[in-house]
Amino acid sequence: MREFSLPIATAYALCFAFGVVGLIQLAGMDFVRRAYLRWGYPAWTARLTGGVELLTAVLLASSNARPLGIVLAAGINFISVVLLLKNRAYLLALPGIAVTAVLPIMLLPIQ
């Protein structure tokens, strides 16, 4: 059995995070819909974002597709942080900024 390494643990943690957030957005929870509408985005934006986040979670879970998952996670994360900062939701942007710091860990060689 292969040992658990920091890059793999990071990938699974982000897989879980993107999966949970994707499900929340796909569920169309009221606070998510209100935020998108308040910021001037159509209601379907939350569902599209949720679907892309779930796809990212699946890609991060697969060792063969992980590089694509990292790229997708970085793109989603960048757009999310910029959107939140633009709308002055500074505290909500902090987790995204933390994810930015964690993403490069998955690029470390697996020992």
C-alpha cells in the first residue's frame, strides 16, 4: 500500500472542499442565490459554478486527472476571490486566499 503524502492529502482535502461548495451551489440555497442576484449575476450562474466545482472535485480525486483539476481549481479560485473582493466580501474571500497558498503543495513530487 502506498504511503499517504502531503500532496495527496492536500488533493483530497481540496476535493472535499470543492465537492461541498459545489453541492451547496447546485442545491440553490437561498443565501447563495441572493448573493449572486445582489451582485448582478443571473440565477443560473450558481448552478453552473456548482457543476464546475463538482467536476473539479472529481478531477482532484483522480491521480491521472489531478493536473487538470489543479488548473481548474486555480481558475475557479482566482475568479471567486476577485468576485468576492470586488463586492467587498473580504471575510468570505479569506478561504479562497488560503486555497491559493495550498494549491502549489499538490505539485510537489510524491515520495
